[in-house]
Amino acid sequence: MRVDRRSFLLTGSLGLGAFALPGFAQTPSVADARGFTHNVASGEPAADSVLLWTRYVPASGDSAELRVELSESADFARAIDGGRMITGPWRDWTAKITASGLKAGTRYHYRFIAPDGSRSPAGRTKTLPDGATRQAKLGVFSCSNMAFGYFNAYAHAAEQGEIDLAIHLGDYFYEYAPGIYPSAEQSVAGRLPAPANELIALADYRLRYASYRADPDLQKLHASVPWIVQWDDHESANDSWEGGAENHEAGEGDWNLRRAAAIQAYREWMPVSDEPWARYQIGTLATLYRTETRLLARTKQPELRGLLGGLDPRAALVKFRDGAWQDPAATMMGTTQEAWLAGALRQSVKAGTRWQVVNFGTILGETRLPLEAKDWIAADAPARAKAYVTAGLLASSVGLPFNFDNWGGYPAARRRFLRDAQAAGANLIVLSGDSHNGWAYDLAQDGKPVGVEFAGHGVTSPGIESGISADPAKVAAALVRTNPELKWCDTSRRGYMLLTLTPEAARNDWVFVDTIRERGAKASVGHSATVARGRNVMG
């Protein structure tokens, strides 16, 4: 079978997901692929509507009008019309139709129908409840790097069949060329995504989505439950911000063009609306907030490297800590989104909603490296990992966090958000990703508890443990001792989180898969944390 970059580009980057569909494996090249190429997905649920997604290439290779139907039964005996849409090469033949007029809290089967009468695979979705709600279960995912291993976290969540809603907090894929992250030695055979280069142009980003969406376990979870998704940095480039990225160099063209390409491909391929941020009402139980903290308004991150190059790096860090680090103009969300979120928190509390759940791409809890970290570094760790730990230790020695790419680089913005939550009287739960490890924080501001943060480990991406040789239990204990807000962490395992909300309590389970080096859906709960409504601390 011939599958090369030229074949993909001939068809506007047709997806490898087509190979998961019956009959497609006999196609001589991707350029000849037609029909429904990437299964189905759903997202953006409300009490009376849900967004439905698919990709369809007609035999002509031109545009096509699709319609979608829904049914409460798998046999579609009493199907209802969900809407119609014209798709074509201008949007990479993806289709997103928001079906409205649905029943609240109801599971639906859905499928797309092409002009020739062919049908997509059938998916399942669920509208959000309306009114009194006894329970909701949310599966929370982040940091899924295909080359590091199998998406067993997705497989386990899909096979359990107990989650009402999947949340992806970002790093749905990674933009690097194969062999960069992970290295060739770290990569799992058969898991290298296309294209064979770093993502720069629109065709590159489309092709990477097509490659990831070929994964059968990812397809299974997409087709099983509605998703709420938001990007972090790797959907564009590492450590991205409004005006650039760590992984964007001068020779790679205009950052604004690359950013626009990344955003366009994301909105084409993901079951998400084009609204940059949004809220979702889970009956009287919870208001869930999707945020944007990366590409639209984020101020450039502080860089430790520039602070440590002088004759007295400690003095430079102290000056930075007491000056530029505290700049109130530095922002993650921008003033428009900050004002929206503050107002939305107040409205939710005033309406009597039991929980306010805010999704952030990166960790909010304060985290410094303990002194013991100097002894953790593996002898054969990459030079970059060693430099990262060394710089983090210097920063921590003067009371600074070791990561300035998360909320640790934006303390004034952090204070504003936490004070807004306090002023609203929120029962705050923050969900975050990015770090690849598991964390549980009691968040505080001005000496008072504000809420809890449950930060998720990666689906496959490795965390702190990849650059150190210390016992994970000792690493976790030292981190907890050093950071007052941190109550628990795990720096060694992959998987996902399962958040169970009830009117009086919320429990978060960190689900760890047995392995990512081989495909398999075995997993178990490695830790659980509970917060009672009204307390804003775990216990």
C-alpha cells in the first residue's frame, strides 16, 4: 500500500482514519479514498442540543451535502432530522452540525447520510440534564502523544461506559517531527504520526489530525460520548503565546500565519464550536467553563534562561521576583475573558448551582522544586532536562515556581482569578493538564481557601520521571512537603481522571493504565480525593 505525503496533499490531507473503516484497507493510495473517512464524534452538549461531527469525501472529490439523523434507539426506527450541511475541500471535507430541539439528559444515537445514500458509522451522544441532577461523571484527558505509546486511557474510558462527558484539556496531539519528542529510541513501533516533519502549514496540521484520528481507541471514545475540548500549546507549537512560541523560529515564517493555520485545522477536525470560550450547564449540579489560555491573549512567558546568564543569577532572580514577575498587565486569558469568567461565576452561584468547574490548560497550584531535586537527576538525562531542574532549583531557592509556562509565570492574573472566585462564593473545582503528572491542590488566596485543583496525568506523554532516577514515592513526598497547596502527586504513571459530581460532594479518581507500550484497556484507580460542598478544601 502506498501512503506518502504527496498522496495526502492531493486530497487536502485525507485521514489515516479511513483505514479503520471496512473496505478502505484495499484502497491503493490515500488519494483514492472516498466516503466517510474518520468515523463520527460529538461535542458542545447543552440540554437541548449537541454538535455532531464527521468527515466525508464524495467520489467526485468536490463538495457534498450531508444530513444527520438522531434516534433514541440503536435501530433508528423513529429517527429525527438533525440538520444539513455542505462540506468540501475548503474545510478539509469535515462537517459540524448542531442538532437542536432535543430532550434534556437523553442518550441519542446518530449517523450522517451522504447524497448517495451511504451512511457513516453510528455514534452515541448525550444531552446535558436540566433541573435537579443527582450525579455526573466526567472523564478528563490531556497530553496524548501518539508516538510515546497506545491510547489505552481512551480505550478504558470507552469500555467502562460510565462517563457522561469527556473533557480534553489540551495537547490532543504534538507538533514535532517524528524522532524529536519522543526520540526514535523512545518511540513505539507503528505509532509515528504523519507528516514526517514539524507542523507549519495548514496541510501539516490537517494531516496530523487525520493521523491521530485514525487511532481506533480515540475513535471509539469520540463515538461513545460527547466531548468538551480546548487547546493548549502543542496544537500549535510548544510554549506558544499570543505573539510567538518557543518552538517557532524565524526561518519558519510569520507566527500569525502558523497560528491561524493551527486554529483553522483545530476547528475543522474537532467537535467544538468556534467560540473561544464557553460555559455548559449540567442541570443544577454544575457549571462547567471552557477557557482559552494560550493563543489569543496570553502574555509572553518569563524566561529563566535570560535571568540566569549574568554574574549573580540569584540577585537577578530576586529582582525579577520583586518586580517584573508581579506585573499586573501579564495575563493568561486577557481582560475580556477574565471579566466574562468572573461574571459567569457570579451568575452560576446566584442561580444556586452546586459546583463551579473551571477547565484550564495548565496548572494553577503553586509548585516549587524541593532541595532534594538536585539528587534526582539521572546520570544519562538529556542536557535540557538537567538544565531545567538546575534552573528550577535556583528559582525555588528565592520562592519562585519552577515552571513559568503555567500560572506560576502570571501571579497577578492568578490572584485576580482566585479573588473573583472568592467574591462569587464559588464552590470551585479547577481541572488542569499539561504537566503529564497527577496533582491535587487546595487552592488558597489571602490566607483563605478558594477551591481545589485536580491536575491530570498524560494519556501517554511522560512527566517528571522521564528525566530523573529517584524513587517516585520519595519525589512525591518531597514535593508535598515543599508546597503548602499541594496535597498529593504522582510522577510516574499515565492515564486519565474521573470526576464524579453529586450535590454534596465531588470525588476525583486518578485512573492509571497498566501500560502504554502495548495496546490494552487494563487500568485501575491509583488515588482518589474528595471535597465536600462548601468547604473548598479536600478532606
